[in-house]
Amino acid sequence: MAYEVIVVGGGHAGCEAAFASANKGHKTLLVTGSIDKIAMMPCNPHIGGSAKGIVVREIDALGGMMGKVADKTLLQMKMLNFSKGPAVRSLRAQADKVAYPKLMQEELKKHENIDIIEDLVEDLIIEDNKITGVKLSNGDIYDAKAVILTTGTYMKANILVGSERTVSGPAGTRPSLFLSDNLEKLGFKILRLKTGTPPRIQRDTIDFSKTKMEPGDDKYYTFSFDDKPYYKLDEQEPCYLTYTTAETHKIIMDNLDKSSMYGAIEEKLGVGPRYCPSIEDKVVRFKDKERHQLFLEPESKYFDDIYVQGFSTSMPHDVQEKMVHSLPGLENAKILRYAYAIEYDAIDPRDLYPSLETKIIENLYTAGQINGTSGYEEAACQGLMAGINASLKIEGKEPLILARDEAYIGVLIDDLVTKGVRDPYRLLTSRAEYRLLLRSDNADLRLRRHGYEVGLIDKKRYNKLVKKEENINKIIEELQELTIKADKKMSLYEYVKRVENSIFDIEDKLTNKYDYLELEQAEIIIKYDGYIKKARKEAEKMHKLENKKIPENINYDDVPNLASEARIKLKEVRPLSLGQALRISGVNPSDVSILSVYMKRYFNDNR
Amino acid sequence: MNDTICAISTAVGVGAISIVRVSGDEAISIVNKICDKDLTKKASHTINYGHIVDGNEVIDEVMISIMKAPKTFTREDIVEINCHGGISSTNKILELLLNNGARLAEPGEFTKRAFLNGRIDLLEAESVMDMIDAKTENARKLAMNGIEGKISNLIHEIVDRLYDINSNIEVNIDYPEYEDIEVMTEGQIQDVSKFIDEKLKKLLIESENGKIIKEGINTLILGRPNVGKSSILNKLINEDKAIVTDIAGTTRDIVEGQIRVGGVLLNIIDTAGIRETEDVVEKIGVEKSLNLIKDANLIILVLNNNEPLTDEDKKLLEITKDKKRIIVVNKIDLDTKLDTTGLEDVVKVSATKDIDILKDKISDLYNLEELNNKELTYLSNSRQISLVKKAISINNHLMESFNSGIPIDILEIDIKEICETLNEIIGESYDDKLIDRLFANFCLGK
């Protein structure tokens, strides 16, 4: 059988990749180890969060699925950092772990361009360094013009609990045992990474009166720019806050040697995420801290699990019991599933182009945890970009590369392919140097046009964007023309610019009627004008360096005077531009100057 | 391969010894071709006796220092030929090197290579340039401080604090629900902003002093005819024989000579005006005199002890009253006919005898005692100073935005920009043009 695109893996990256390719009209095959686990959320029950929520909106702006499915299945919605500036606001939904995957599966199944097969891919079929298909574990071969690997944590997955190591994927699924070896044979550098998940508790065994309730926001939000809210404000499921106790810490310290991470497993372990430490790590590293926050979060309307955020551990089951029972409100709690750590293989993302195509095998793309990231949103956005770019490639078109001042997605992919990863990569707002430009509120204004151009956004939705842009400009014009008498006579524009005033105070003075979001957008543009301009200026500087392309055939051994570390790093990454070179850690500005001087000479010689 | 460059590294002109420096992969082999000794087998960091030869003709008897990469100024092989001073023999050696494959160094190219090869940071590179220009002991000390990274340390101290603030703000954004983490408050931002303002303004003021040390004090000796201006000038000159040369640059138009007093350089403005015996103000016109006065950092106003105060004296006192000035009452060996009541602290001298008291006064005025003993930590060139000024102005913007209620995560943009501006002083951020411009300003050689 032959397809245009084959997606290997049905997690959040795989789903977006399959939809992107199929929506662009390409016959797509999704190969997954387990159809009913497609779009499963094996760890936390959120979609979104700081920076991640903005990514979900970016996915939606480009024509991806995550936001739409989350909007229809969420249990609770919050706008994080609402009290801070507009640049750092970000949506987070408590997602329903049953409803979300179910809806995603239905959408996949009913798509005319998508077929799904339940099996594992064992090997890649390659001719002349170009992928032509995949081989399944049952021996079947499927041909394809492009293949996207989204293997998640499944390559050589090991579950770690106490001193036990079990060969298994998350939640008892089949791991992929051979693929990473075969990738290594092809020349990929393989990394060993690790992540963990906390225990799940039976809801009716928790005494919530001893905890603090954390309700959702009392204002409606949606991830998608096309959706109306599907939830009811007063029917949102709350979360609860509790804390570790002195007893918890004592149990952990007394049993530390039983934790997989603290010596119970002797061989060297994969590298875990710095941003999501286990409770053992937190207690050991912050000894003077009397207590740590834990959030008790519902996982679904359809079952009884409560997720204990902040309590991931690789202690054996009996110690986990004691630890859980030491928490206020959980004295009699019943553990439904124990916490575990999982180790898996990933590739070094520096083996990728910014299109997510591998440098080693043409038409092979990778996305998600295989690239060393962590998180559903990080995975989904890479899946989307890999799906778009694999499609563009087989259409003979240039790839869509998002810049760092254009999208968090651009920041994430550039970081991956430029800096590589040491531990599982999580998006943080601090990774974005132009985050005032990368706001939650303007994701559509930033990216919809790209979505339209690549064919994932239809004409109707595109026209809506154009109308919105026009209206925002009209609002600003009107504000400049109209005046108000406050402490002195001033234009409405000046009035709105003042931090203490709101555009909604003077909304009725405008000649035309405008949408809430349009007014809000105009207000942000006016209020933060100075800073937005500053960010754009900075971004322009970056683009100048970005436009200085490094010749593909450059031999770094020929460039005199490079510091040796820089030479090694440049050879590893092979950056496409001076801008990218500068972002490689270990490459200093002076190395970039040398490179720039060498390039001038190189081009002169070739002129 | 990096080509090999050479240049005369000492000042061109008469001197006992001149140094010709060669740097690059072929430095040793090229010099070897014009030397009667085999230099290729000499150990690194040795100085060797020999002759520079052109065929059979001996050009000069020299000492040759061999320093092999990487422990050299440019991190390349360096050969320095210490030859006899004088233009002709030095030039001949340079010519021989050029004929044997070396290329004449561009201005500042040795330092540029040192910078590009990671030997020194940008600030250090600038200090090297300052060192070459250093005309007095204080200026040399100032240049040395830059090289040792004292300024870098100071900047790092400020920048580190800013990084702390910003990382805290970032954590607050990324983990908004974690109460374990200290929340950055407006008050803390205000504190930091004040801290930056104080530190940078102090640095700026000290740098102004640093500039004086490096560039000298523009001094105008003023007085009506026959009060003894030239004797005072001559006396100052006699104290220091190695003086009164033309100096280059923007001050060329107004400065006519330099005198070293204690550890500080006086740039004497308008020596012609001093030596003329006619009325300065009348002769050159009021406007020009006012301009001269404006250009001066220091006015030495000379009065005659042997005559009463004239209208002309009064006029000079009036037009210099807002300037930093020293009033010198000269000719105290003659009868006192001058009434000095109402005048500020005057210095009484007899220029024909000695004027130590005047020199002490100048030293006091510029805290030279203090400057001589103190650890000098100044920015001493205009690029650095303008960056500090820029950082101060961004900081002012930060305060304004803060006062108008802009949220912390946006204020952070200003803090980051201050960081980047300060980083630019120590060369830790990248700007293509900056580097080109910087090295074009360097003098030839090193």
C-alpha cells in the first residue's frame, strides 16, 4: 500500500501531523500501537498553561486541532497571569482525559484522507538517503513520500518504580523496541531522557474540607478563534490545594535509597526535566522549605481519578502509600494508580532542519518527545509544523519556518535545532525574547495568514481575520480623531493610552460598533505602543543577522581563529545563518565576527 | 590560514630603540629569512641576539623576541625585533618583512586579532588603545585597570543584579500559582532602578575625572598685559622639559601645548594670547575670548600684586566667575598695592622664584592626591560613556513607566535593555558594525 504521508505515533504530535497533511489533501496513514490510546494524556490533565496556552492558540491560528478539541471537552478554564501584563497572559484548561482523546479519535476516523493502522513501526525503508516507506512489526511494508516520526516516550521505554525496571510504555502500553537502534544505525545521535508522573487517587477517599478549593475563572474563554464557549461557568470542576507535611519529608528522606532516582536502580539513568522535578528532588534540594504545594486535579467527568500535581516520584508502592497518607485530606486516600518514572530514547534535535526534516534522511520528519521536548502542547505544535512541512515538501514548495518574533512555535523549534536539549525541553515565557509581540490575544493576527497560505485556514475564516485587522485600524483612527475632556482636553487615543483608563469607558463615543476582541486589541496596541515598537526594533536587528546566510558547503576547519569549542559546536549544528550561529551556546560573539569576516572573504572569492 | 602582519610598534621618530612587531602563522619563518641566526629552532618566549640582513648587507644589530602561539598577545606566533631607533633603519626592516611575505598591519589589527582570537574582551581592547595613548602615570594606571577587567567586574556586578531580578520575574510568570517563589514587587523594581541610577551616575562622574586624567585639563592662562602670564607659563614649562607638543584629535584647534603638573596633564589653550603683551580681550575680541573661556576646564587668572585692581581685571573676574578658576596674585616680591578683599581664595606667587603653591592648588582642585592613590575604576572613552548615558536614560524610562502603572513583566523589557546596553560596554553582545568601527579607530601597530 502507498500513502503520501505516514505518521508514526498517535499522540498529540501525531494527531496534528496527520490532520495537517490530510487537510492539505494528502492521503495519510497513521500507525499507532493502540488506536484507543490515540491522543491520550498520560500525565497531567491540562491543556495550556504559561506559554503553552499561547502555543495552543498559535496551533489554532495555523489551522491545527488541539484548541478546538480542548474547547469542547474542558472541565475548567483559567486565564493565567490575568493580573499581570497582556504579554504573559495564557489560557489553561483542565482537560477531560476521556472526552478529549475520544473526540480526537472520532475526528481522525471520520477524515476521508486518514487511515489508521494498529501496529508498531520497526524500521524505515530508505533509498539513497531518502525515505520511501516504513516496515511494521508484522512485516508489512507501506510506501510513502514522507514519513513523520512522533514516537513520544515509546522508543525503548522503561517504567521505573523503586528498584524495579519494567520494559513498557506509559500505562502498560507496548514500547517500540527496535526503532531507535535502527535510527542510530542511520547516523542519528540517540539521547536517553526520563520523565515522571504522580499517583492518582480515588476522589471519594479524599477529605476536601482539609484543602483549599481552586475554582475556574468567572469569565468565558476559548482557545480557538472560531469557537464559542462549550462549557458553563458555574459547572466548571474545581481543583484543590494541599501541602506536603514534615511527616511527608521525613518519609521521603528515610526512604531515599529506595527511589529509582536516588540509587535504587544502579545503572545510569536518563536525564529528567529540570522544570518538573520529582518530590524527592524538591525535598532534597530545598531542605529548608517546610512544605511544598500540591494541586489535586480532576482527570475526567467519566471516572474518579484525582491527579496529585507536584507529587511525581519513583518510590516503591509501599513508600508511596505512606507518602500519600501523610498529606492533609489524603489520610485515608486510596491510590488508584501509582506514580512512576519513564525512560525513553530521543534523537538529538540538532540533527534537524528548522522545517523538522532530518538532515540525515530526506523527507523524514520528527516531532514531539522524540525531539527531546516535554508537554502535550510542545508536541502538538511540532506535529503541526512537521505535517505542514512534509506536505509542502512533497508539493515541491518551500517550508514554513516561523521566526522567533512571530510565534512561540518558532522559538521552540529554533531552540531545539540550534541549542539541542540536555533535559526534556519545556516552553517558558523566558525563552521568548520578543514575548510582548507573542501574545495570547494576537495569535490570530500573527499566524492566520500563514495558515491560509499553506491551505489549512479556509477563505471564510481568513476573511474574518482581514475584517478584524481593518476594524482594529479603524478603532485607532477614530480614537485619534475624537476628543474627550478629562483633566484637560485630549484625544481619545491619549485617554486610552493612560494606564488607569479603559477603552470600554469610552466605547460608546465611537461612531461605529466594534467587537469586544477588536476593542481589546486596539487598547493593547495603544497602551504598550512604546514597548511594542522597541521589541520590533530588536527583532529587526535579529532578522538582519538571520538574513546573513552561511553557505551550506562551509568547512569550519578552514575558518581560521575560531575558538575550538565554537568550531565543534558549529560543526555539530551547522547553523543556516549568523543569527542562528549566535544563539548556539558555546559560540561567542567574537566567533560570529570571525565567521562573518570569513564569509565576506568567501563570497568575495566566489564573486 | 591567517596571513602574517607587521608594523612598527613604537612611536615613529627619534628614540633609542624601535620595535617592529610581526604576528601570524609565518611570523617566525619570515623573520628567519632576514636574520643571520636560525630562529626556527629557538624556544618560545626567548629573546635572541642577531643581525637583520638584506642578502649580504647587515642592516642592523638587533634583539629578537620569539613568542609562539597561543600564549601571546594575538594568540598567534609573534616576533618582535628590537632595533636601533631612527626612521631609516626601522623602515628598512619593515620593508624587508613586506618583501618576504608579511603584510602591513591595518590600524589596530594586532589588537583586533587579540580580540577575535578571544585573548581580550572588547573593553580590554579599548584599554590597550588607551594605554598606547596614555600620556601620564595616572592615565596609564587607568588603562591598566581596564585591561585587568576592573570595569568589567563593575559592569558585571550591576548586570548580575539585573539578571537576578529578571529571572525572578520570569519564574513568577511561568509558575504563577506557586506561592513558594518570591513574587517580584514594584518596590523591588524601584529599589533596583535606584541602585542602577546611583551606580551608573557615580561611574559617569568618576569617568569624567578619568577623562581629565587621560585627556588633560584644558587650561587658559588669562590676565591683562604685564601681569606675568608668560613667566608663569615658562616656569611651568621649566618644571617639565618633556612637553609642549602638538596633540592630535578634536582638541587640536584650541590646545597648543601640554604640561604635566604632578600626575595631571594641563592642555594650555592659546599660548599666543599669553605671550602677546597686548590686551587679550581687546585684541582678539570679546566673543572669541568668551569662546576660549568656554572651552577651558580651568582658568588661571593672573593679577598683579604691584598694581591696584583695574577695570580690565574686574571685567576678567566677571566673565570667568562661573568657571573653575584659580586666581593667581603674581609679583608678591614687589609692594602690595592690590586689594584682594572680596576675591575668593587667591594664590600668591612670585613667578620669577617658584610657583609650587600654584601647582599644589591645581593638585588640590582635581583631588590629584586622591586620584593618585585610589584604585581607579573609570570608563575612559566616549563610546563607553555614551553607553552608560544610554543605560541611565533607559532606566529613567523604566521609572516613568513604573510610575504610570505599566505591569512588571513589561518593565522587564527595559531592564533587559539596560543589561544589553551594559553588556555592549564589555563586548558581550553582538553588533557587526560596532566591531568594525571600533577597530578602525585603533592606531597602527598595537
